[in-house]
Amino acid sequence: MTLMRMRCERERAGMSRAALARVAEMHPATVGQIESGRLRPYPSQLAKVAAALGWEGEPERLLEDVAGGGSR
């Protein structure tokens, strides 16, 4: 099964979609739409998600599909 790296990193951080949305100052539905691939985030939105997750790589890499679990 492939998942978006963003979801894997969120789950690794022990965050719900609502918690990530709160920290990233976004609506939870927006986080869900990004994770499901229905919404391509603006660079500023993706930067907020990366910061909220403590992601140290390029923010665009959060949108990549990964097998099971993501890695930095």
C-alpha cells in the first residue's frame, strides 16, 4: 500500500489530522484533502505543514507516495 509521505510523517509524530491542522493553522478538511491528493497545496501551506511536522527535508517531498512508512 502506498501512502503520502505527509500522512506517514503525521502518524509518526502521533498527530491527528485535527492536531496537524491546528499547529499548521489550517482547516482539518484542508489537511485531509491534501493527504488524499484532492488538493495541491500552495507552497505557503506546505511550508506550514512541514514546520508543524518538524520536517527537515524539502517540503515538496511530503507530497510523495511512499510504501507503508515514510523516511527522511
